[in-house]
Amino acid sequence: MIKETSMMLRNCSIIALFLILPAGSAFSQEAISQEAPPPPAAPPPETVTRSFSYGVTGAYGIMLNGAQEFSLPTVPTCCPGYSSTTGGGFIGGAEFDLPLSSNLDLVGRLVYQTSSATFTTDEPTTVRIDNQPVETAFRHTLTTSTSFLMLEPMLDYRFGERGLSIFGGVRLGTAMSGTYDEQEAFADPSLPYDYPDGTAVRNASSGDIPNMSGFQMGLVFGARYRLPMNSDGTLSLVPEVSFSPMFTNVVTDASWTISPIRIGLSILIDVMKVQREATPLKP
């Protein structure tokens, strides 16, 4: 009896084992088939850099006219010579910036400059009015108007991530045009005195400035600040101040230079490029 019971239990165990094994295998396969799919591969990283910038620039110029006993060659005058004076003018043109590093740009500008100035020199003299000597002066006046075309290659260094930068370079160009108007009159117009020809003005002349220099050279240096005008920072308003000392004379045989102090504004557009870094292929 005991032997029969033992055989029955063994047979039941074998049958149960054969029933459990297939069920476990099916469960395992179903669990594997329900695993989450692998995540998609991450896109390669992108780097956005500035390719170049371009725009327009404009400025008002305080024109420092440097002169020492200056007079226009070939123009008849009794003036002993004019001294330095200050005038005004405008400068405008195009700009192109090429980044050399994250903080350094190579800048090129092509600008057109206008300038006007009035020189005056008083020459003491004595005249007789009603047979009485009167101390006065002959006032020599020279009014000039000039224009120039200038190329300005420069380096622009930006401080960190801020918009402040300093720049410096050279100015190379040529005179485009120049006119003058010169005359001599008494410094005190109330004097009841006329020149022998019956007029209050003598040695009056006007025309093109003679012997203008075909080559102009100087320096330019200053500071500016970029103000972003859009969310991407690709459009900037750039106020600046600069000084441009000139080394060459306006006319070939007279001591006269025009060096502008510029207060200006530029509008620059950045052209960007996207670089995607390559990733190694997975086996």
C-alpha cells in the first residue's frame, strides 16, 4: 500500500513538472516581448558660430583743421597765413567684419567724408578816418569745403561676452573734391571806410582748391558698444566714438590736415553658421 502511494506521488510530481516548464517558458517569452524599445539615438551636437557681419555706418565729425601759416598755393592773397581751426562734416559708408577669434574681428570700412571749415586771420593796421588815425585790423577769411574717399582696415577687440570693444587701424584714401571762398575786409564793419575801388571787400576769389593731394593717410582708433536689437542677437545697434589723426596734407605744398573726431552709429547684421559634430557609428 505504501509502495503504491509513493509511486503515485512520483508520477504526479513528474506530470506537474512537465506542465509547469512550458508555462514558465511562455511567460518568459511574453515578458521579453513586452520590454520597452531602446531609446532613439541622440542627434549630433550643434555649434552655432558667427561667419561674418556686415552693415552701414555713419557719424558726425568734429573736423580738427591743423594749419600753420597756411595759405592756398597759387591763390593771390595778402594774408600772412591761417592757423588751426575747427569745422564740421559727415562720414558714412559700409562695414564688413570677419571674426578671427571669439574676441577679435578684422574690420573693413569704405567711407565717404565731407568737411567744411572757416579760417580767419586778423592783420593789425591803421587807417585814417576824418584825418584821425584809427587802429583796426584787416580780417582775412577763407571758407573751404572738401570731400574724401577712405578705406579703413582695423582690428576690433571685444572684452569678454560684453558688448564693449576697442578698435584701431589705418586710414588710406584720396581727396575727391574741394572748393574755397576767400576775401579780405575790415574786422570792424562799422568803420566808414572803403577800399579805393569803393567796396568794403578786396582780394575776393573762389573756385576749386588747387593742388589737392591725391593720397591721404592716417590712423583711426576708438571704442564702441554692441546693443542687440533682436532675440537672437544677430542685429545690433553700435554707437561709437573715435579719433582719426591724419598725417598727409590736404594740398601738396601747404601745411593743412583734417583730423575728425567722430561720434557715430552703425547697424550690423551677423550671418551665422551651424556646425554639426560627427559621431562614431555604432557597431
